[in-house]
Amino acid sequence: MISETGPELGRLGARATVGDRAAEAPGRIRRRRWLLARRHWRMYAFVLPGLIFFVIFAYVPMLGNVAAFQDYSPFLGFANSPWVGLENFQRLITDPDVGHAVINTLQLSLLQIIFAFPAPIALALLLNSLISTRVKRWLQSIVYLPHFISWVIVISIWQQILGGTGIVTDVLSRVGIEHVNLMSNPETFHLLVTSQVIWKDSGWGTIIFFAALTTIPTELYESAAVDGAGAWRRIVHVTLPGLLPVILLLLILRLGDVLTVGFEQIYLQYNTVGAAAAEVLDTFVYFRGVVGSDWGFSTAVGLVKGVVGTLLVLGANALSKRFGAEGLF
């Protein structure tokens, strides 16, 4: 009897001890975090300016979304502007200009995902295949430079090349092709915008893929070469699978901006091609809200755009996890 009761009491005591530890665990975790914060206060102080920046310029402005439910007037403020409930969102559904802006935005986003998104990957693979390190670094420095040029300068450069008095127009006129102005052609405007994005940001985007390439073990390339795999097969079966996690991560983040295609770039060329080709959601919010003073309606458009982007990120992240990838979070 004693031999049977003893082990039973021992197990009960062990269970009680585990329960006490589980009850004390949150308190110990909080004390440990506080001690780590006090010990590494310099690191937290280093992060503090960035945190303050995002709080002031990202999170506090979110409170202004209350204007989407008001007939907001800057002269009355948020407190005195009349409430209209969901009226602004109803107008969003029935306004044909919103639908036109959405179509243009989605067309541009689709073109950029198809052509501009893979461009840094292809450029990184091309530069990584170069044998000479000096030539590789020289070319990297060249392709990085357009990223640091403002859109005002970029559009001016393209205007000098493809505009009505540009180099291309002059060359075509010499061979008998007159009145060619690619910068003011609404039919090719979306392709033009995508080309500008590729030219400006592809070099900068290679930085992430160069970093990802360094994490691929060289033994995999050596094994593939021993098995008789050529350069193309090594890219397909070794390099691209190694880059796949980074590609999926960036693609998920890109889907969050599917309704944002770059306000400054489009605005600078808006008058050249007209609203039929250049009206996107960003320019629509600007002209309807800032210029037209329809603050509540433009805020509703911006709020819906943010919600849709968030849902796309969450959906893409869940889908990537379902197919076995790590996802974003």
C-alpha cells in the first residue's frame, strides 16, 4: 500500500510544482524583459528616434481616417464637421471616376508585377555570372545610380529622349517617320511608366538578391557541375530555389501596394497624356481631395485602398504558408 501511494504522491507533487512554475512564468518573463531593457538601454535608445518617427508620421495620422465618415472641412475640424456615416463609401461604389482609376491602377500594377518585379532578379543573376569582380562592382555602381535620381529629373531625361523634340523623334524624322511622341501617347503610357520603373529601380532592387545569393552554399553548385549541369540548369535547379524565399517575401509585400503605383511619377506626366490614361487612385485622391476639397470622400477612397492592401498581404501570406513557404509572419 505504501509502495503504491508513494509514487502517486510524488506525481501529484510534481504536477503541483509544474503548475506553480506555469503561474509564475509570466511574472518571471516580465522581470527578465525589464532587466534586459535596463542592461541594453543604449540599443533601445538607438531605436527610439525611428520609433518616434513612425508614431508621429505613420500611426498618429491614421486617426484622420475619421474624416471618411464625415463631411469634413478643415475650417471646422474633426470635432465640428458633420457626420455622414457610410455616405462617402456609397459614393465610392457609384462614382464612375473611381472605377476608371481602379482599372488604370490595376493595369499598371499588373504590368509592374509581370515585368518590373522580375527585372532585379534577372539583373542580379546576370551580374553574378560575371567572372571579373572589378567589372561586377563597376556595373553595380552604375545600375544603382538611377535610384538616387528624383522623378523630376527622370521624366526630364526621358522627355529629352522620347519626347516630341527628343533624340528618338529626330532620328525617326530623318528616315521619314514624322510626329512620333512616345511621351504623350496615351495608348503606350502604361508601358512607358513600367519601363521607367524598371530603369530607375531595378539596380537598387538587386541589393537584396545579391545578399540572398551569398547564402546559397557553393557545394550545391559544385555538386551540380559534377553531375553535368550547365550554367542554365544550375540557375534553374540551384539559384532560383535558393532565392525563392526572398522572392516570395518581396512578392507578398508588393501585393500590399497593388493599389499604389507611384503618385509623383504619374502626376508629372498627367497633363501630357490626360486623365483617361493617367488617372490612378493616388492622383484621384489628390485631385478630388486636395484640389477639389472633397476631403471626406477622398479619405474614404484612401481608407478602402489601405484595407484592401492589408487583406491582400494577409491572404498572400496565408497562401504561401499553405504551399509550404515560410511567409512574412
